[in-house]
Amino acid sequence: MTPRRDRSRDVLSQLMGTPVHRKYFETLRRILGSSGVISIREERFFLALAIAIGVLAGFAVVLFRVAISMTRVWMLGGSMHPGWPRVVLAPMVTGLVVGIIAVRYFPRVRGTGVNQTKAALYLYDGHVGPENAVAKFALSALAIGSGHSLGPEDPALQIGAGLASYVGEWLKLSKERLRMMAPVGAAAGLAAAFNAPMTAVLFVIEEVIGRWSAGVLGAVVLAAVSSVVAERWMLGSEPLFRVPLYRLNHPAELLVYAALGLAAGLLSVLFVKCIRYLRPILRRQPPRVQMLQPAAAGFLIGLLAMRVPQVMGSGYEWMDLAMHDRFAWQILGLMVLAKFVATMLSFASSTPGGLFAPVLFMGAMLGGTAGSLEQLLFPAVNVPVGAYALVGMGALFAGILRAPMTSVFMVLEISGNYAMILPVMICNSLAYFISRSLQPMPLFDLLCQQDGLNLPSIEEEDERERALLHVEDAMHPTLGRALLGDETIASARGIAASAAPENNFLVSLGEGRWSVLSRETLEDPAHPEQEPVRSLVKARVPRLYQDQPLEIALRFMRERPLLPVVHRGNLDLLMGVVSTEDILRTYRRAGLTEPEMNDAGN
């Protein structure tokens, strides 16, 4: 049976057409990467490839957004208030079709697509599969367009990752580069869907890669920017929202923003805990029942939409109206509760679609509610409701998705107004702190755990770094000074005699270079006493710094008896020494077992 990635290459070969074209493409592919490593220019090629991936992903996401709009018009009509029976039948029937196809044929396209992309990076060597990207495109467009309470951003992320993965496999990139294609494509897809390149870059780093990686940052940025350029070329440069102007006039406004952050944090905890309880119950059902779950969710959403039509789809048009104070606070509060229930139904049933838009919708309505109440109770403050709606979007994003950096830059990028920075940081920080305190596990980590996956996260990375042992924990001071490369052997023997217990000595060769000399070699009478010590040195050794992780020291030790720990500002200034015994003693003191020590040194 032909592997998936081989089948995809065969399809491409068939599309090449004539033997002349096939020969041309094979020659190009062999030049670019048949060996798996693209010669000494691989880094430049990878950055250029990231730009091309961004452009392709931008076009693909534009088609995706058009497909969602066409599906909505076809199923629900052109009105913002679709009537019976469309409002009930459209999400229910579409949910049935989507559920059967997703459960039976494409299980990896269920849900948001963020964890699937992350799994491709860490579990499948960057392989997403073109069939999964195509299925995600079609099923998500059907689900969102028919009225399920989901958004296009997260699916666009997986679509971009699938496109990048396919291109990387066709070019036969090295395994390391192929792994990085998934986050590069993910950033491109998300940036085009959200029309915000910096937001996409930060989210991919925080949630998909799970750590700050300088090696892939340039490619991710280039892909995100080029995809937005392509998207704006086709759809125009209009921002996602028409944000009203805002200026901080009175410090009392910050108290209202703090209250909004508190409310957003509590709502975030409630949302994640409901997902934690409901989703496993639905996932434990037999496949034939899981196929019906999106249809049941669609039916309930349709019934809810007969009273609150704003809950259907992504709801961006309603967010824009809320920013311009078009709803009373009672309607805004009702929309928060209705969207909460509708999103819970769609997401827990694993209907293909994203969480970005529903989270932003709930945040905007929650912020609008706070702003309307503030105008009612404190009319003298006179802050636009749109400012609270925008800050509420970022706060709920920070609380539910636990991407604090992304949430801050998202609000600034959408608004283009840096006067928002103080209320945004206060509100987002409070929401994030409350969410992290009351719900220790982030949402995407929780989803991974429910799916039986163990993938790294940036919060987990932070915890590891706080508990990490460093070189300074294991180093000890030297007995006497280090030997100098230019001093005589006779002088060095005198220093060695005063450090009787030591059998190995560090030698400073100048300009930050160090070596190690054994007592046996130093005291060998065959070496003339007037010769310099550097004549006895055979090889240099790596130098360490106090703040480096201890596992780096263990990796550098190998057969070396000890290593120098130097000052970062003066590489010839010796701060201490580290030996293998020092490292093992420190690990034992910290309670690590022998297998864990071996893992640290690998």
C-alpha cells in the first residue's frame, strides 16, 4: 500500500503533464533538495520558501473565506436575521453531513486544528497531509457557513500548515526543515484569516511551537507578512473592525477595566471547566453516536438562534456593531450567555471550526456590557463602549486561550491605537492571572490530554525553566589560581604544589581560551622547566557560564575531568570549576533519578 506522502507526490507528478515538463520539474526538485539538504544556501532558500508559502496560504485563506460566505448565503440567505425553517435545519443537516465525513474518513480535522498542527510538528515529523487540509477547508466552510458557533481562524491555521507540509515533502526537505514547515504555514494561514501578522506570529510561537525559537522566527514572520500582503491585495486593506478613537482621560477608567478583567477571568474559567467536563463525555460515545453530535448541536443552536440570531457563525458583523454602541446592555449580556452555550455545543461536539471568533465575540459583548453599565452609572467618565468591547476581546482571549502576549498585540494591531496599551495590559493580566490560578491547565493542553497526546507548551516550558538547575548550582571555587599559558613550567609546578589535592588544572591561554592539564603531565621531568605551559597543552575545552542550564555542562563534559566557569563580561576571569562529580552530586541533591540524569545529558 502506497504511503500518504508518496500518493501526494504521485498526484503532483500526474499534474505535470508531458514528459518534457516532468523532466523540468524533476531537475528543479533535484537541484533544490533531492539530497534532503539544500547545500550551503539552505537557510536563504528556507526564508524564500516561507515567503512563497505565505503567498499561497494567503490565496487559499481568501478562497476559504469566500467559501464560508457563499455557504452562508446559500443556506441561510442574505439576511442577518434568517427565519424558520432555515435557521434550524441548516446547521442540523450540515452538522449531520460534517459529522459523518469527519468521524469516518478524516478524524484529524475535527476540532480547531491547533493541536493537530502541533501534533504534526512533534509527532509526525511535520506531516499534516494534503487530504486533511482539503477536508478541513470543506468541512469547516460548511459548518461555519451554516451557522455553527465557530470561526475561520483556527481552521485557516491548519490549512496553511497542510499546504506548507505538502510543499516541503515535494521538495524533499530535510527532516528538521520539514518539521518547521507546519508552524510556518500555520502562521501564514492564521495571519491571512485574521488580517494581523504579528498576532499570528505570537500565537504560533506560544501555542503551536510551544517555545521561543530563534531558528524559525524569521521564516514565521516572513510567511505571516507575505500572506497578509496577498490577502489584502485580493480583499483590500480594510481592518477587521472599525474601531472608534480612544484616549485615556481619567484614572478612574482603569477601575472599570480592572472589573472587566476580573469578569473575563471568571468567565474563562467557567468556559474551560465546562469543556473539561462535557467534551470527554461526548468523545467516549461510540462512533455512530459521535457522527450525530454535530447535527444535535446544530439543531440546538438553531433553536437558540430563533431568539438570539447573533449566535450563528463567527459573528464579526455583530462585534462591529457592538463597538459602535448599537445594543443595550441587556442585549449584550444576553448575547454573551447565548454565545457561550452555542460555542460550547459546537466545540464539545468536535465540529470542525475555530475558537478565535467565538471567544472574541463573547469578549466584545462582555466588554460592551461593562462599557454600557459604566455610561449608565458614571456618565461623567464618558468612555466609548467600543473601547471596552475591544479590551474585552483581548481579556477573554487571554483567559480562555492563555496566550497573553498574543492577546495584547492582537488588540493593538486591530485598533492601531497605542493609547489602549495600559487598559489592555491591566485587563488581560487580570484575566490571565485568574484563569491560571483557578484552572491550572491551559485549554489546548487540556484538549491534548483528553486526546491522549503529551505535547509541550510554553507554560510548561516556563515551569521547567523555573525549576532548572544551573551551572552555578554545581560549580566550586578553585584552590589557587589557574595556570597561565605563557608562564614557565617551573612556576606552574610551584602553584600545583600548593594545591595538593588537585590532580587537574585549568590553563588560561588568553582571549577566552581555556584548556585542562593533568598533574602527571605537568610534573613529567621530560619537559624542560623553562618551557611555557602552553607547550604542554594538546586541546582546548569549552567554557561555561554561571547562568547556563546544568545539562549543558553535562553534555560538554564527556571525557574531560573539569570545565571552567567564566564571567560573561570577561572571558579570562575564572568564576569557578565544574567536574562530573559536581554535576552528579547536584542532580542527586535535587532528587533526580539515574535515567533522568541520562536524559539531561543526551
